[in-house]
Amino acid sequence: MVQQTKTGWAPLHRIVLLWRPQWPLMAAGLVVALAAGLAGLAVMSGAGTHLAGLVVASEGHAPSHDIAALAVLLATPALMRLTGLARIVLRYAERLVTHSATFRALAGLRVWLFAGIARSAAGGLGFLRSGDLLSRLVGDVDVLDGLYLRLVVPAGVALLSFVVLVATLVAIPGVPAALVAAIALLFVAAAVVGPVLAARAGLHAGPVLNETVAALRVAVLDVIVGLREIRVFGAEGRMRAMAQSRESALFAAQAGLSARLAAAGLAAFLCGQAILLCLLAAAVGWAPFAVPPLAAIAMVFVAIAAFEPVSGLPRAGVMAGQMASAAGRVIEAASLPEAAPDPAVPVSLPPGHALSFDQVGFTWAADRPAVFDGLSLDIPAGRRVAILGPSGSGKSSLAALALRLAEPQSGQVRLGGVPVSALAAADLRSRFAWLGQTTHLFSDTIAANLRLQRAEADEAELWTALEQAGIAEVVRGLPDGLDTWLGEAGAGLSGGQQRRIALARVLLSRAPVLILDEPCAGLDIDTERAFLETLNTVADDRTVVLITHRLLGVERLDRIWRLVGGRATAAAG
């Protein structure tokens, strides 16, 4: 189960600050929403005034010579049509502006979150699980769309409606202060007290819901990714039971939140009905609230319009707890410590690219055993070396240290005689091209996959790289050549062909150092041998570091190092 993220209201403040570039557009949306709210109040006020005027006229209470009353009675329908049209236009404009601001804010938030994940996750350990990461990047960010649309904008319109309602009640002659106070208190209870209490309850329920959603996504993604192994080992029942257990937990959390939403909605509804009862009591002449019936009619219409934006605020208060939890999870994922931060003042890249490790001590975490203990080895520029070792000996950690995806706790890694810790990571990595055992091919064209290494590479350079990798003839035989669309993870190609496409992508780089980390993992022996023979014919002018657990005897190497007990031992000259 995913560990629950502890949070409060502070993350929401941080999210609002991150949305600073969209503040002008959000402010414009709020202004349009306020204008639409005023137009709605004007329509309902006009309707009430006109209805009261019609009642007076039909009962003969208004003197026939009262020109002013007659003018109001005749002019009100025209004003209602005008304000009604204005309300329609303004509500449409409100939707355009507020949703545009929200979509832009969420897009910026996703970019910020992805950048934070990419910066902090490069070290190789301490990653969030894929399902949980997906939940934060998609689900939690989506939850935050309600922060502006369902909380800030309705709260602003509700505040305006409250002011207009109270001002209208005070302006009507003969309205007792007791009635104004009762309606104001009920309005505040629905618009402020209810949402605040609901938000406090939601602050406890929201994290549970977000974490259970993430846990279910983790379980489902595990099932999808490992479906072949699950079927082979007959573990369908156990995996299904695990997913169903997490699904049940999610349903329980949703039921709890739904109950709170229903209670909050009911409270707001009851407050609205209580306001109408107060006005009804005023119309029938109940002593503390008594007003003329015609004035009560106009007040009912204004109260209904004023209460419209309030009805959803208690539910938004409940959702605010979930929003706060989602904001905390997003910020947590984006703010994990960077494994190897850039120096404050990076030095320039050295002209040479000899790679050396000098008495390096390294562990991924304090509670884990040391990977290296006094590791020292030198890889001169232009040499082809192999680094051997069993699983867990630190072969991939060596590549991570060279690329500054992690920092050693002691000793130094140098490139061209300069400590890599003194170089900017982007500058350092421009000197390296890396091919790993799980190199990914994207669901895109072959050309696009190759240009991941060098976006500006022309078609001739792509074919040259494919020729060097021994895969050009296969690509030429495909219906669309370089424009052939690869399925997810390179589906449509064999394992060996996928690895050669990945090799071509590496060779397309102009980096002087190639790090090949178990490049033949998962290949059968014949495909592995052919792949290694291809490596012998390429990159003659570059440093090649082949990291592997065994040699087949077909490799062309200048030196072999073996990792044993956290140290490197020269195995061949």
C-alpha cells in the first residue's frame, strides 16, 4: 500500500503561487463571473419587481395617474430582456475565460511536476512506483482543476451576491432589521460556516481517497505489465484478489466522501429553504419579520438569485480537502531531492575525455550496503574496455556515477582530469552516449526514435547510423522506411532489431564516450554474438565502455576490468 501523504492547507497556497503566470487571466475570468452574477441578480430583481407591479395593478391599488409606477411596470420587461441577454453572453464568456485559465494552469503544473520528477529521479533508486507516479501526474493534477473553477470563482460570486442581497433588503422600505439579520446569518451559514466545516472534514477524507486511487493504479499497472508472467505462473487469482481488495478500499473511501458531500449539500439546501421560510413568514405578517406582501415577493426573487452560487460551496469545501491532499502529493513528487545537483559555478568542459575513478566509495542509501569501497580504475580516451561482474556488483552504478546520475560519498570521478562534480550535468552528458539494458523505443516513427539523440540529424545521417548498427536493410524493407511507425516499446520488431535501432540512436550521437550497459540483455546467444560483432566495427575513434556480466570471446577490447567486493581488478592488459 502506498504510504499516505500528510498534508494541510499549505500545499494549496504553493499551487496558487505556481499558477502566477495565469493570474491575469484568472482575474479576468473572476471579473466576468462577477458581471454574470450581477446580471443574474438584475434579471431576478426585475422579475420580482414586475410581478409585484402586476399584482398591484390588477388589484387596483395603484392610482391611474401614477405615471412613475406605470413607467416602471412597462420598462421592466425590456430591462429584463436586456439583462437576461447580458447574463447569457457573460456566462458563456465566463466559461471560455475561466476554463482557458484552468487548462493553462494545469498544463503548466504538469510541466513543472514532470521537470521535478525528471530532475530528482535520475539517480536510479527511490523512484515512486509507476502507478503512483501516473496517479500524481494525471489524477492529482486533474483534481486541482476544481480549486479555481469550483472554489475561488463561486466564492467570489457568493460574496458579491451577499453584498447585493443585504443592500437590497436594507434599501426596501419597511423591512425589519430582524429579517435582514436572519437572512444574512443563514446566508453566512451556507456560504462560510458550512464550507469551512466541510473542508475540515474533507481534509481527513481527501488523502485517504487519493492514496487509495494511487494504490489501485499501482496494482492494475503491475497486472498489465506483468500479465505474461502472471499467466505463466498461474497467479491470476492472487493478483485479481489484490486488485479487488484495493478496489474495495477505493469504493469505501468514495462512499465516505460521497456521504460528506451529501451532508454538505443537504445543509446548504436547508439554509436556502430556511431563507424562503423567513420570507414567507414576512409575507404572511409574522410579527418579527412582517413586511408588505408585495415587498416579500420581490425579496424572494432576489434571495433565490443570490443563493444560487452558494449552493455548491459546501460541496466544494469537502472537495477542498481532496484538493489539498492532491496538491501535497504533487509537490512531494516534484520536490524530491536531486541526486546530483549542479555546482554553483560549473567549470568548462575539458578538451580530453579520459575517464577515471579514484578511490570511489558509494552506496545508494545509508541503510544499504556499500556498492563501491575504494574503487579505482582508469579508462584512457579512445580505448575499448569491458567491465565485468555478476548481478549486484555495481556495474550499472558505475555508469550512473560517470553520468552524474548519482554522487559518490568519497573519492572522485574525473573526465579529462576534471572532477565530474565540478561540471554542469548537461555539459557532462554531452560527452556521453548511453545504451542500457532496458533502452526504450517510443510509439513513434523510426526516424523520430533516432532523432531523440540528435533532433537536427538529417536523413542521410540517420541511414549512416542504421548502416553502422547493421539494421539499415531491415528498415529499407519496411513499407514506410524511416517513417515506419513502431508500436509501444518497439512492438513490431524483434528483440535484436529493437536493440540495433537503439544502437543506431547511440551512434548518431557525436559524443566521444559510449557507455553500453548490458546492451545484449534478453537476447538469445546468436543474436547477442551478432550484435557484439557489430560493435567491433563501429566507433573506432571513440571510447567504448562495455558493461556486462560475461564475454563471448568475439569482443574487440583493449582491457578488461572485473568488479569484485566493491573494487576493480584488471583482468587483462
